[in-house]
Amino acid sequence: MGWTGSVTEVSAPDDQADDNIQKEGREHTEHGRECKQQLLDAAAELFADRGYSATRIADICQDAGVAKGLFYWYFPTKSALFAELVRTMRLRLRRTQAKAMNPDSNALARIAQGAAASVQFMAANAAYFALLDVERTDPAIAGVLSEGASVYLEDVRRLVEEGQSSGMIPDAQSDLLAIGVLGTVSSFSNSYRNGRLGSDLTVDELAAFVERWVTNALA
């Protein structure tokens, strides 16, 4: 879960991902974009339902209503599709965080706002994040997940150091503080997703709690 200062800033680290998403102008037609999105949407549902390994390319094409030959026009392999799905979700998450962060707030407040937005995003996309919990050890997709973890860590570390420079966050190893923030969001989101926080707690209540928790932990 990464934090950035603005929606414009969000786009910059993912320029390479965007380039991958729009290779060779294939998606420049409306029909092309629709076909590709249908494949991504179908794959996301099947991966969540069956798991990555048990899902066949033929299954994805059938559920998407797309000819199998078109699959290979957009994705050379199933792992390439999964990588793009992960990068697309990562970009959506980072844009959600940026939108939630008040640019006039100090770095500590922005970190907490980003944490709350992350909790809400992960709850709204619970099936996807449950899939990552199960599949992250698969060597075919571990690389793209590790890539995302590095992006998120750098986002938070940069804000932590900004907060330290302004005196809002105490001096400490910034990587450790950033990992603590990421771990807090991940742990509470995982517990909520798996029903360990009870049925009465709403996602808005959890997000507000995490926002306070992160603020108190870093202050």
C-alpha cells in the first residue's frame, strides 16, 4: 500500500506499467480496450475462485467471451496477464490513496489518510487481496508482487522522511517506520477480510481506527 503526494505524482512511478498496458497501440481502439478489460475482469474472478494455477487460459477466454487467439494478441502468457492485473490494481490503489490525501496536511496526516484509504480499498477488493494472500509464494508471480512491495515501501518511506524533516515524526530508521505502517494496514485488512474482527465492525470504522493508530504510532 503506497502513499504519494498527488494524483499526478502517482502516475509517474507507473509509467512503465502504463507502457506495458498499451503496447504497440493494440489498445488504442475502443473495441481493443474492451476485449482486454474483459480478459482481465474474467481472470480476476477465476483466479479468486479457483486460484492462479488451476485457472486455464481457455477458462479465462470462455468467461470473457473472447476468442482464444485474441488472448495471445494481448498477453503472451497467463503470468503476463496476472502481472498486468497486479500492476493495474496497484495503480488504482495508489490513485485512491492520493485522492484521499489532503495536500495541505502535514506528512504525518497524509500517511494516516493514505492508510485509511488503503483499508477501504482492500475491503472493496477483498477477493483480489485474498488471492494475493494465497498465491504470493508462486514463483511465476512472486516477482511482480515483490516489485509492488518495493513501490509501496518507497512511497511511505519518502513521506516518513518528510515528516521527520519537519519534526512531526521522531527520528528513527525510516524504512522500519514505513514497514510498520504497511504492516499495520496489511494486518488489519487481512483480519477484517477473514472475519477475525467481528461482524459488527464496519469498514469505515476500521479505516478510522487505522488512521488513529498510524497517527499515534508515528507521532
